[in-house]
Amino acid sequence: MIKAHQTNIMLKKTLVLLLILTILSSIGFLIWIQNNRFSPEEISPIKNENPQNQLLNYGDSLGILLWNISYGGMPAQMDFFYSGGTKIRLGEKETQHNFQSILTNLQELADSTDVFLLHKVDTASKRSYHIQEYKEIQKILPHYETAFCLNFSNPYIPVPLDKPIGPLYSGMLNLSKYHAQFYQRISLNNKEYSWPKRLFTAQKCVSLASYPIGSKQFVILNVHLNSYDYQGEIRLAQLAQIEKLADSLYQKGNYVLVAGGWNMSPPGFKKYRISYGYKGKPAYPEIDSSTFFNRWKFEYDPKIPTSRSLKEAYRHGAINTSIKDFFICSPNMSILNTKTLDQKFQFSDHQAIYLRVLLLPGSLSSL
């Protein structure tokens, strides 16, 4: 009886000790994340790699492609646990094969594309098997200057606990045949997340590229707003910040193009306009154009969706799709063409959208 009592006491002490060690380890881990997590300045320069000599001129027609490649890890056969699916990541060979297919697509699009704006390009991330993706993209597009902008950098994501995402370094990549006067990273509002959740969320930002044209600038703002913001408050705060920045640039007489993965639908989005056998569903709230970017041009292709549900693997015509990747153009810009590439989500849970603009002097651009 005494031995049983002593055993119970020892067991309780052991459990208490284990609990204390677990708490201390968790606190230590959070402190380590806090000290090693990417903490960017509000505004910082982005290095221009492989600078080009060609400059923009009035009368130039510019082809611009926006594509969230989802680190090569979200082809048609993939679902995702955080979006209601069950999978964490593809196998290594599948990821490498799919990323090579994306590279092939980018090469094929190069003839008609002057500027590539890519989202979720990984470097040294566990989820993409540490492929240096932006370096690989640079290799196959050697005649483009490049600017890589981190927007999700964390030494270790601990979820899910049985198969953690681990180290994650990802960002937006600008590639251009034309020379930009400068590139900047401008941090977006992300403070509404409470601590410690804030430690494991993306550091969203604007990747700004400014191209001289005449006495003005053609400014491209590449943006990707928060995904898992269920109340939408953070996205709206980020949208307001982007609008303020874009309008300040436009008021100086510049041409401003905002290319976005908005996680919101464009004004006027209607699911019944989506064709080609896709199953349209308005999964996101629309941007209110009377409040945001009034009189600006929302450019998207209403016939083909840009994103799909990740609750299950893609089956054409059976899985919900929507539009949340599109361009917003200043009123002084002349738009020639906008189309979404009909890829049937073969390579990513997003499809590429293409825009062609004509750069005219201010007195002609409104004609």
C-alpha cells in the first residue's frame, strides 16, 4: 500500500516535471522564433539582379503576366490540409516534375511577356524540398532583370504537429526585359493578428518596380494579400494601404498598375459568366469600387477562373473555382487585352492572367 502511494507521488512529480519542461520548451521555441523571424523595415530596397539596358518609351506595348505558382506544390492532384483537405505536400519527385513543367510554361510565354509577376516562389523551404526556385527561374529567363521580394520568411512552422511545414522562405518575383530605376519592398499592415499567431503568419508587402518613361514613371505594384483572414479585416486594411500608395503615385502623373493576388473578387464578378466547363462560385467578397479605387480600371477575364478550392484534388467542372487574381490600372492607362490562360489548374491552384497595355502620353491615353 505504501509502495503504491509512493509510486503515485513519483508519477505525479514526473507529470508535473514534464508539464513544466513542455511549457519551458514552448516558451523557448517562441522566443527563438521571435528572435530569428524576418522583421523587415517599413520600406527597404530590393536588389536588382541581372540589370537590363532597355528602357520604356511612349508608344511601347507591354505584355505583363501575373501567376501564383504555389511553389510548384499545388498541381491538380493536390489538396491542402489548411483549406479543408488532408495533404501537407507533394512527394519530392512529383514536386520537381511539376516545377519543371512550370519552368517550361514560363519559357514558352517569354516571347509575348515583357514582365513576369510571380507569387509564392520558394527558396530553401521544406515544403518544396529546398529547391532554389527563384534561382532556377532566373536561369531559364536570362534576359530578364529580376527582383525577389520575401513575403513569408520563418525558420520553422510547427503545424501540423505530426508533419510540420518546417522552414519556409517564399516571396514574389519580378522579372522584366526593361530596366527599372529602382525596386522597393513596402510592408503591409499585419498587426491585427494576436501574438503568438503573428509569429507564424506571412509578412505581406508591396513589391514596387518603377520604370522611367519620358518625364514620368510607369510603376508596377505587385501585391499578395492575406489568405487566412476569415473576418476580412486585415485584407481591407491592406487594400486601403495599397490604394493610398497607388493614388499618391498616380496624382504625380505616373502610370500605375497594381497586380494582385487579392483573396477578394473584383467588382462585378458573376459566377455564371465563367465558362469552359468550370464550376464558378463566389468564394470571396467583392471589392467595393465605390470605396476602393473609384474610377480605376479593374482588369480581369470574366470567362476563366484564376483560383480553385483546395478541399480536394481538382476535377474539371466539379470543383469550385473563382477569380481573385486581377489587375487594377490607373485611369490614364490604355488597356489592349486581358485574358486568363486556360490551364485547367494543371500546374497550380492558380491560373496565370495576362495583360497588354499601351503606353501613351497623358493627352492620348484617355482617348
